[in-house]
Amino acid sequence: MSFVQIQGTDVHYIERGDGPPMLFLHGSGSCAEAWHQQFDAFSDHYRVIAYDSVNHGHSSNSPVDGAEPDRADELEGFLNALGIERPVIAGNSMGAMTLLRWAVRNPDRARALIPSGMGVMPPGADATPQRPQAEPAGEDTLFLPAEGGFTRAFPLGHPEMYDRYIRLRSTATRIEATRRPRKGTAQNPGRGELAELVGTIRSPMQIIVGEHDWLAEAGGHLHERVEGSRFAKIPGAPHNVYYETAGAYNDVVTTFLSDIHAQV
């Protein structure tokens, strides 16, 4: 268990293995430890790292009366604090949005980019479709459910894995932020600007979505916008494709990274 100070946040992170740095960014409400299946899969060949974003996991909370720090700034600060120059960055949902916004600022800095559960909507769409926002948690809340990120069959068919995810994410930090939600910050670029800017990204990119992800269309359009990118839609998979269908997700990532290394 390690910590680093990033823009006033005490950021918790975990790491395992040696080799090129491979950083995983969690989604909204999740945490670094939720990537444990990817740690098992990739730490033999990479220095695998994941951190808890502000108001998540074991990192500290932002002031309750202010907006959250910009998560792309947070990513930049984390990379600089650990001296990471050429990372592979994978992110799901909010984490994928963070890596895309960061990559627009740094078009060719990453060794590779792997966004999942996220994308940009095609012209004419009103907005990126989102699941309904949950009500703030009550004062008696101890565990935070997460059915929306998974298929309906997952909690019934794999209760131990679903329960593990709930326990991992239901930290005191996250429960406090769920009781008293902060407003997000996304500038340079803003979310509405992203569709026009992702085409400037030059790092190799593998986009992954689940068949049942409400953002699958956005992932497909991201693929159209980023020249040379790859796109994989995993059958039967949900929004949290990396967790419920970790084997299929890891296979796509392994093939992509093997091909990238073969081109070097």
C-alpha cells in the first residue's frame, strides 16, 4: 500500500511486477483493487499500477463544498510523481474518459491506450447516454450496490465475485462522497469538445466495449474518429467488461500489446 500527494489529494495506489509501466484507471464508484484480475494477468511482464482517484477507494476526499479536481490533471500529476514517461494506460468508464482527455493533451506520450466502457457520440446525438444517477446514499449505508455495471445474471451466477466488487469499492472515502456528491470538473478539454479532438491522438489505441454496454455506440464512434485504432465488442459483456468478463478482456489486451511490441 503506497500513497502520493497529488494536488492536495492523498492518493492511494497499488503496484506489482517489473517491466514497462501499465496503469489502470477505475470507473466512477470503483477503485484500484477492482483491477485484481488484470494484476494477475499482466504483472509477470509489466509493472502494473492502479490508483484510487479522489473521492474513491483509500484516497482522500475533496472538500464537500467545492468541485472535484480535474481527473486528467490528477492523472498527469500521478504520472509525474512516479516518474512514468511512456505508460500503457487502460481505463474503464470514467477512467477511460480520463485517459482520452489526457491523451488529447499528450497525443503520442502513451505507449498504448486501452479505453473501455466509454467513447464519444456521433454527430447529431444529444449527449453521451448515461444510466440514471443514483440518489445520494443514506447515513446508514454500509455497502454500495453496483448492479448497473453488470449483467443481471452476474450477481446470481457469480455472487462471490459480485460481492467482492461491492466490498472493494465500499470504502469510507467512497461512502462519504456518495452521501455528499461533489460536482465534477472537466476542462482542457471539456467533455463536449472531445469528439472533435480525439482524432489528434497518435498513440496506439484498443477500444473495448461490452455487447450490453449502454455506451457501446460511443465506443464504436471513437473507433471511427481515431485513425488506426482497434475495436472489440465482447459478446455478452456489460459496462464493467474488464471485471465480469475478465478473461475475454485480458485476451484482447494481450493480443493488442503483443502486436504493438512486435512493431517496435
